[in-house]
Amino acid sequence: MSTLSTTVLEQSELIHAIDSIWVALCAAIIFLMEGGFALLEAGFVRSKNAMSIIAKVIIDIIFGGIAFYLFGFGIAYGNSNGWFAFDLGITTEDLGLGLTVSNKLFWFIQLGFAIAAISIVSGAVAERMKIWSYAVYVFLFCAIMYPMVANWVWNPNGWLALRGFNDFAGSAAVHAMGGFSALAAAIVLGPRIGKYQKNGAVNAIPGHNLPLAAVGAFILWFGWFGFNPGSTLGAVGNWELIGTIATNTFLASAAGGLSTMLYTYFRYGQVDITMTINGVLAGLVAITAGCNVVGPNAALIIGLIAGVLVDVAVLYIDKLKIDDPVGAIAVHGVNGLFGALAVGLFATEGGLFYGGGAAMLGIQALGVFVIGTFSFTITFVLLKIMKKTVGIRISKEEESAGIDAVTFGVEAYATFE
């Protein structure tokens, strides 16, 4: 073998090694976000249901993970007809993505996206959904529903990908998908007992441990720096892009928290720290689609808008008597929608505010509208069928006593004499 051939081979191996380490680290960080979901949601519900939230997130991982291995990955990244693929398992063929990591490692990082999407739903159905009915829904979500959307957006032959839809790390494919599924699930399940009075008044049901929820939010915040930069799927040659994504991700999240703090202070006379937590997450959700194509000043604006939008959305959803204990619909659904549209407004190349006209905004609107409609409709119909057959809601007695004691025979906080 010539010296030149040896050098080329060594360079190729080095690129594969560096990119594999980068993707593996980001995938692990994304996986850790499930701990963030668990703690955030557990803190936002009553203590008698804290363990049921932990159980649901575990189900997201184990049921969702196996479903995504058996069916979901092949549907998302197999040989697509534009809408669907019929491969099973982890293909060894070239996925057409120009990867410098193995398909197995790519599967693992994509697994994190799939279970993040379904974990959004777990918060909206908290304190009232049957555990095994939820497990069935999780399996179907990660086996078919989410993979179809991922196919449209990220498969090289996906119909949205071919039209130039930009959803870099999933404002639409992950967050709007999960958020509008959560909306349908909350509607079909109905509100928790005592949440709404007959005259329309809303009874606050505060979470039992806000410091726990805050720790969960910090873990999610940290995880987003695997979620967004990790979507480059490689480090070599992407150092400037990774820096842009990380900067935009932080600026939008900080701006989201800032605008929520200011909004709640001037509206209510004091800062609402629980809404500030959701404001940070709203900023993260909103920047996820366009973190690769917007500038830092635009990221600040996107975050500022998201932080107010989440507050307004929470109040409006409550007025509709849709019970969402953790604000998942407002954070992920509403701001996932906004984040996808923000690309068409703020992208430095093609964005409406940068002289690009309305073409990009149009495809962004089409994509997120179809994704939101699809996820809402399929979830609504599926849960309606399950409601009529196997049932999806726990009994009134179980809801009053708490899921933890009745279903699991344990309590989150043991008392000692």
C-alpha cells in the first residue's frame, strides 16, 4: 500500500473515531434527559402520584426503545417512498445521510429523540391514566407514529425533506409531535377530579416538590446541549456550526426564562418560578428547529417570544378546561409550532425578515401543520378506541387515593414513626 493510500486510510479512520465519540457522548447526554423529564414531571404533580410519573418515563424508555428497535428505526430511515419505509430493525445499508458513524450508533442517538417525544405525553396524562394502557400507546407511538414523522422530515427521501423543510433537531418532529399528541390525550382522558368547577373556575393543583422539578429542568437544559449540537451527527468539519448551535441554544433558553420572569412579574406582581422553568424550556423548544440557520440576535428574539407565548398558552388551555399538569402542551406543542415557523421568519438565508420572501415560511407552516394534525388525530382516534375497549383512565377511588399506593403498593415518601 502506498504512503498516500495509508495516509488517506488513517485520516478516514480518525474522522470516524472522532465523530463516533462525539455522537456517542451527545447520545448519552440526550438519554440523560429522561431523568430530567422524570424529575420535572414528578415535582409538578402531587406526592401521591410521584412514583407513577417515574414509572411512565421508565415505560417510555423500555417499551418505546424496543418498539423503535423492532419497527421504528426502519420505518424512519429505511428505503422511503416519501411517507413511509418498510424496513425492520437496524439496517446495515447506507442510509443516504452521509454518516461517518455506524448505523447502530445513529440508531441510539435517534432513540433518544423518539423517547423524548413520547415523554412529552407522559406529563399531560399524569395522575389519571392506566399504566398498561399507557404502555400500549407508548409502543405504538415509538413503533409507527413518531417514525413516520421522522421519515417525512429527516429521511433523505421524505416528502418534507425534499421540499426543504428545516427542522434541524425537532421543534416540529419531536416537540410539536409530542405536544399535539399530549393535547389529544388530555382531551380524551378528561381533567383530574376537582380541577375545574361547574362555573368554569380553575382550581390550582400545585406540584408537591418544586425544587425537584427545578432539578429536572436543569437536567433537561443540560441535555439540550447534546440534543441540538449532537444533531450535526459529526464533529469533524462542523466546529463552527456546533458553536453556532450551542450559542443559539443557550441564548434562546435564557431569553425564554427572562421574558417569563418579566411577564409574570408585571402581570401578577411577583415572579412565577414554575412558569419561569417552563419559559426556559419553551425557549429551548422554539430554537431547536432553526438553531443551525439563525443568528444569535434572532435566537434572543425567538426565546423572548417563546417565554411569553408559553404563559399565554397555559392560561388559554386552562380556559378550555384541558388539564395539563405540567404544561407540556404549551411548552412543546405551542412552542414547537412557533419554533418551526420562526425558521421561515429568521433564517439568515431565505427567512422572511432577511429578504427571502414567504416561500420558506410557507413550507415551514405546511410541515408543522401536517405534523400537528397527524399526531393529534392519530392519538385522539387511538385513545378513543382504547377508551371504549380496554379503558384508559384509572378509577375515581384510585385517583383519590393516589396511583402510587394502589397500583404499585409504594409511596414516594415513606413516613417513619
